Amino acid sequence: MKTTTDTTADQAIKYRVSHSAIRTRYYGPTDTKGSRFIATDGENRMVVSYDYSLGVTDNHAAVAQAFLAKHNPYETKLETTAACFDDDFYWTWEITGPIKTDGEISSK
């Protein structure tokens, strides 16, 4: 029976991806923009409009999940709790599967 192992490059990507966090921050409305959230991992950034059908914490979680879906190469599951500091939420996740196919990841 043949088994596969991660290459060194795969291991490096997996380490960086699994040892990161996503920060979500709420921004209130201005004269020209509605309420929104910004998610970042330090490299990538994503702006998402406030979903008024959700509560504040659920909005933060939805934004973090959308960010993962767009920028993370692995199949993942967002942790259900986040650390909160100065009104920012910090999210982590678990890698649950292999790298997604090329068509499943959006570019920056």
C-alpha cells in the first residue's frame, strides 16, 4: 500500500496557514459607506457588509468564515469561539482536509 506525505513546501504552507489568526473588526457607517467588517490575516484583507439578519458575534464569525473560504488553500473548520481584544475578534481554525483544487481558491 502506497502512502503519500507532504512535501517540504506543503508542510511550510500548512504550518503558516495553521499558525495564523484572522482579525475581524467592525466599522460603523459613514456618510458614504454602510456598516461593514474588515477581516485580515496580516497579508490579505477583505471587506464585508454588515448582515442585519445576524447578531454582532455571528457577523464576525461569518466574515471570518468567508475570509477562510477565499484565502485559505486547505479545507478548514472555523473554531466556534474567538478571542476578543479592544472590540476586535481573533479567529483560529482547524485544517480538516487536503489542499483545495485550483478553482476553489480566489486570488488576492
